[in-house]
Amino acid sequence: MSKYELIIYWSKDDDAFVVEVPELPGCMADGATYEEAVANAQAAIREWVETAEAIGRPIPQPKGRLMYA
């Protein structure tokens, strides 16, 4: 389990839970259930970090709760 902050909300338009990872630009996931959305977000975080490492981009350290969250 990563230590990046997750913002989770229900999207009526998508009929799914949506998870945003604000510390990792563009990192998002969704799922039919809360648990599925969080699991998908954990996979998206792993893939985001692996891709960043592969292309030499810096990987932000988890900061925990953000000021605007």
C-alpha cells in the first residue's frame, strides 16, 4: 500500500467511484465499488512510479494530507 494521498468520490456520470492521486500528476483510477477503486488506484500508483523511473522523471515523496484536501 502506498502512502500517497487518495481523493475518492462517487461520479454519478460514470456510475463509479473515482480516485485521484494529487501528488502524482495524471494518476487516477476508478471502480464499481470503493474497494475496487482503491485497489485500482494502488495499481495505477505502481505503474506511474515504474514509468517515471523508466523515463528518468523525478518521483515525488509522499507528503500525506495536502493543505487543500
